[in-house]
Amino acid sequence: MVGGLLGFIGMSAVAGLLVTAAVTPALAVTGMAASDSIGMFENLPSYLEIDPLAQGSTIYANQGGNAVPIATFYSQNRVNVGWDAIAPVVKDAAVASEDPRFYEHGGIDLTGTIRGALMTALHRDVQGGSSITQQYVKNVLVQKCEAITDKAKHDSCYHEATKTTPERKLKEMRLAISVEKKYSKDTILLNYLNITGFGGSVYGIEAAAHYYFNVAAKDLNLDQAATLIAMINNPNNLRIDEPANKVNGAADGYKLTKVRRDYVIDRMAIHKKITPKQQAEAKAAPITPAITERPSGCATAVQFAAGHFCDYVEHVIKNDPALGKTSDDRYATLARGGLGVYTSLDLDLQAVAQDAVSSRIPPTRDGIDLGSASVSTELNTGRIITMVQNRPFNNTSVEVPGTTAVNYNTDIGYGGSEGFQTGSAYKAFSLVAWLQSGHSLNQVVDGTSNHLSFSQFHNSCEDIGGGTWNVANDEGPGGRYSVLEATAESVNTVFAKMGTMMDLCSIKKAAESLGVHEANGQPLQSNPSSILGTNYISPLTMATAFGGIANAGKVCTPVAIDKIVKLDGTELPATPSTCTQGIDPKVAAGVTYALQGPMTHGTATAANPRDGIPIMGKTGTTDESLENWLVTSTSKIATATWVGNIQGSTPLRSLSFDGTGGANVKFYIARQILTALNARFGGDAFPSVDNSLRYGVQVQIPDLRGKSSSEARSILDDLGLNYQDGGATDSELPSGQVARSDPAAGSSIGKGSSVTVYTSNQSLIAVPNVVGQKQGEAQANLKSFQVTSDSTPTQDKKLDGTVASMTPAAGSFAKPGTPIKLTIYQFGAAPPGNG
């Protein structure tokens, strides 16, 4: 007792300073003091300024011109409310039970403090006596710690804010007096009710009222209000959503919570806040919670078919350096900042797109593992209008068949996959490089060969090694096609041959200039087979690239967020879309022109809505039809649609979806989506294509006859034409000399076109002139040939037996053994008559 008393006396020496400042509200509020020691309370730390508390953020999408909430994120389930939004009975319960002299003291309840100090001294421990203002200060200090994302720093901060030492208690008192000097009692009480924890992640009276009783704070009745205020005393043990807090089963209800609740009710009666009748009725009422969860995260977005889009928005925020230094900082901003995140998603069009996918590609199917996705972006803004896939969003630990947390539309760093091979949809970038290198769309390319040596290719980016590339066409044979025709019909061998006529690196750079990248973050490959789409790319990236082509070469990075609004109405600077001129507008117009072919008369006609809106696009099918693509764009909206294997190797051509072949189902998915998009956004005519890109710079083919093959190659190179070896052909020229070209000498073709050059095998000899010779002499001179003859009458005896004519004519060239027909004069034969 003596030691305890001495400890109390020692503590009182410090507490005397507090008594000086807090003995009456007048001293604390007006600044009057009995000594200069009041100066220690003058400055209030900035972190105790009453600012909006941590609140959840809401993600909105567009529906019918209105912003509709689709998901909420919070680390603390809190909804700040104003004074009038809280029932008076709540305020009375808090003051009566927690700090009955709240409106009388200046931040510290002197009576409670002395009692607590005495108990501390006697028990060598810190006891209660905290005023509402002190509790508010402690909560603010704890909330300051909660905002720290670094775990070690968070834990250290929390320890300092909650440690049970006299020093911490004195600091709390000092800050409480400073708060009271600046703010009114009602303001402090309001913020206390908004900041206080009610168990678990529930903070603030409004969220507690909704969670525990499914009512607003303004509608709480007496026993409900008393129950919630009772829980403040020990939230973890008194919360009424935990079965473990029930005693002896439901019959006894939440016994410990009821004891504390009844204490609150009794304190309200003692302080004349309620009548004895109200006291009795409230204490007789059972505790009957109506637990109402407030989901955090993207779970609620699933009902809008927007779970994966919501997840993408979350990843965008985590990856946006404009919203914080680290990913954890950015998520903390989302989970605590009370933000309004207004997105670009159109829920009406989203519903159409989801139906188009879900009605054709089920989330599960026995024996196979298929996925499907479609995403649409707006040209010039990059805004994502729709983002759907066949499997609903599920990021819980509970595995549900037919659901997934993987977003098939996006890169792996944004919640997506590692991408999918695009097949021939990648040919669009070959077209860009083709036109950039001076070739033209009507240039004819020989795609008859199915086997191309790696030595025929050039790549300034990387060493492609050796070997042979065996190329097959998805449909139909190879042959000679204009690039326009080959694009419409997606002729692989033609595009493979085009790859030998330009730098492979230029195709990679063309793709990169349009924002194309592998979904896993690795560099694009530029080996020969990449021409036919072996890189793994996300649908969102492909839509962005095709939108850039259709947008006169201007590429706009995809964005999902239109604006982020803080609680005070100001906006956070979320990173906007960045638009860059990826390729020359003339080249873009040429590629757009070529890509209209597949939609109007080529491989993708089944997907064309035929609604008068100009549209371009390209199909893509990988080996064994494991992946299927259609990427399109109007002048307003670009769309990428994909169907393919998630795992396994089931050929889509072997499948049928309600009577639609697996290789064609993408067309009907896309057409439904495109029809709705075109109805909403419309579309303008695409820019006209420059004739130089359609036909190229015309070059006249020179006469190469008699030249060596090396001389012919050099001549064609100088003219900007490509030498194509046609092999040996029958000719009278010395072996190895050029016999002819195709197109022939004197023809005009586009610069960059190929000229097939044929060299002589020296197999032809000249046919001698035997006209006028006797038949025997003529036959002797034609011994290298197979001679036949017939006769023609003559009245001139001198001509009898001589050659009148020969076929083929003298001076022509023919192979030995070639038939030659002689016509011989015959004297005395009757001339032709008239009847």
C-alpha cells in the first residue's frame, strides 16, 4: 500500500499539469490557465486533424446513362455519416456509458483519470478512465497505423499506439486536450461514432447498424443502440455475429453482450436519458441480430457479368504509379480512400456480349477444357466498353467448376493469362511491314511452295538459325495471289513467301508500334513461323492494335477508368489513355483497305452484321484449330473475340455447338456483339487508300534474254524488283543464260514485285529452211526432226518434188525429234475445181 501510494504521488506530479488544463472546459476551450504549463497543449499534430476516415471505395459502371455501383472495396467496413444520420438514442447511450461528463470536461474526465491513476499505482498497471475524446485520439492513432502498408512499420506503430504505459496514457491525454481546444463536443462525438470499431472489419455506427441489424444508424431503436455501444467495450468478445460469443446456446442469447447492453441501458436511465419504462422494456428485449454482409471485392460484380472486368480495374489501380508508390499503397488507397471509381464499362452492351459468349460456349463440357472471351475498346479514347468470357469470376478459395479467377482478355500482370496464339490474325502486322517496305497490295506473290528454307529469310533482330519451314494453308491450295486476295482468303503460303521479301524484324517492329506485346511480358518472337501468329497475345492487346490500324495508325492504350473521385469531390489523377501515332496514316489506310476483304468476301463474312457500317477484320486459326480468333474494327469500336483450349488439345473443328461447327462459332459470337456495338456507336467510312499502296510504283520489266542469272538479279535489284528463280526452261540460248521472264519484258508491275526468271537448258535447235529443196534433200537436212509430208498440185514441171512450205516455219526453234510437216509440189495433179 505504501509503495503504491508513493507511485500514485509521483504520477500526480505529472498529472497536475493535466489538472491545470483540464479541470474545467473553460480553461481548455478558452486557453486560460493558472500557469504557463498550458503551452504544452497548444499545437495539434496534423494527423489528428478531423479529416474523412478510412472508407470503402465503390466501382461504378454505366447503365442507361447512369452510374451503377457494381463492387465495393474496403479494409474497414465503414460509411461515414453526419450528425443527423445517427439516432439520438445512440449518442445518449455512448455518452451515458462511456463518458457521462463528456459535455462538462475539457478532454479529460478528471474524476475518471484520478481513479484510473490510483488503480494504476496500486496494481502497477494502466487502468481505464479514458474519456470519449481520449478514446477518439487512440482510435485515430490506431487508424494512422492501419494506413501503413509495410508490415514491420505497421506493427511498430500499432504497438506504440496501444501499449499500456503511463507515457502513452499521458500522450493520449495531451492530444485529447488539444483536440478539445480545436473542435466542438458534437464534432468529436460524431467522429468518435464514425471511427470506432464494432468487431471484425466493421467500423463506424452506420456500417455496424447495417451489418448487425440491417438498418440505418438513424433508425436504430433503444435496445439495438445499447447493444452496439455495449460492443465498443470489447468488440471481439461481445460482437453478435460470432456463435462462439453465445453462452449455453440460443436460449441464453448473447449473455455477456446482454450484460453489457443492460449496463448501458441502466446508465442511460441513471442520467435521465430514458424513462424507467423504456429501461425495463429495452432490458427485456432479446438480442436478435440480422447479420447483413457487405461484400468487399468483385464478388458483387458477378451479378452484372462484370466480375473479371472489376478484377481488371483492381489490377489497373494496383499497377498505376499515379495512385501510389507501391502496389500495396495503391490498394490501400482503394480500400481506405472512400473513392468513387467510375469505369468505362457499358452494362447494357456487356449483357449482350455475355449472352453471345455464354449461349454458345458453356463454362464446362465433359472431356474438354475450353474458354472464350471477347473485349471491345473505343478508338481515340482506349475506353473498354465490354469485357466478357464464358466462365464467371471466382477468386475465392472454394473451387467451383466452370468458374475462374483468370481473365482471358488481359495480360498476366492484370489478372489475365499468358495469352493465346493468334494464328492468322497476326497477318495484319505483316501487311503493315509489307507496305512500309515499299510493296503494294495488288502485288502478286507466288505461294505455291510449301517448304521454305530459313536461308531465304532475313532478320535484323535476331539469328533465326537454319532448317526448313513447312507451311500449310488452313483452307485451299497455294498459288499465285495478289496480297489483297491472299488477305481475304488468308493464304498462309503467300504470307510466308512475303516474309522472304522483307525483314522479319520489320514485322515485329510493326506489331510493337501498334502496342502488341506478349501477355506474359516476354519480347515478341520474330522467327519465320511468327508470321502466322505463334506469339501469345491477349485479346485486349489485339483489339487495341486493330483499333490503332483503323484509327489512321493512332494507337490509344486501353483504359478502364474514366475518373476517380475522392470524398471531397476532387479527382485523383488516374493515368489516362495515351494515344501515339504508331504507323503512318497512309499505311494504316492501306492495311484497313486490305482487311475489309475478309469481312466482305473472305474468311469472315459470316461475322459481318451487314448493317451498312464499314468494318475490317482478320480471322485467326492455329495449328490443329486449337485456337480461333476474329479481330475486327469499325471507325469507332475494335473487338477481339477468341475461342480456344485452356488446357488440352481438342481441335475446334472436331466440335459442334448447337449445330454450329467449332471452327465457325466465333463468327456468330462476334456478329451478335458487333450488331449491338454498331447500333450504339455507328461508324464512318474508312480513309481511301493511296494508289501507290494499291498498285505500287510501276516499273517496266527489261529484256533479260541472254543475261546470266547474276546479271539479271542485279538488274532487277536496281529497279526495286525481286528476282525469283524459275529454274531451267527449253531454249536455244547457251545453257544458264536467261531465256525469258514472267511477267514478260516490256510489262509494267509495281515496285517490290517479284519477277520469275527462267534460264536456258539449251535444249532447242534452229529449224533449217528447206523450202524449194527437193524432198530427199530436205529430209536429209531435217534429220534431227520427225518429218512428215503431204502434196499440193502444180502445173510447173520444174517444181515437181520440191518443198512448197514447212511447219513449223524455218528459223523457229524446236527440240530434236519435234514433228515437222513438209508440203511437196506434185506436177499434173488436177487443180481445185468449182463444182
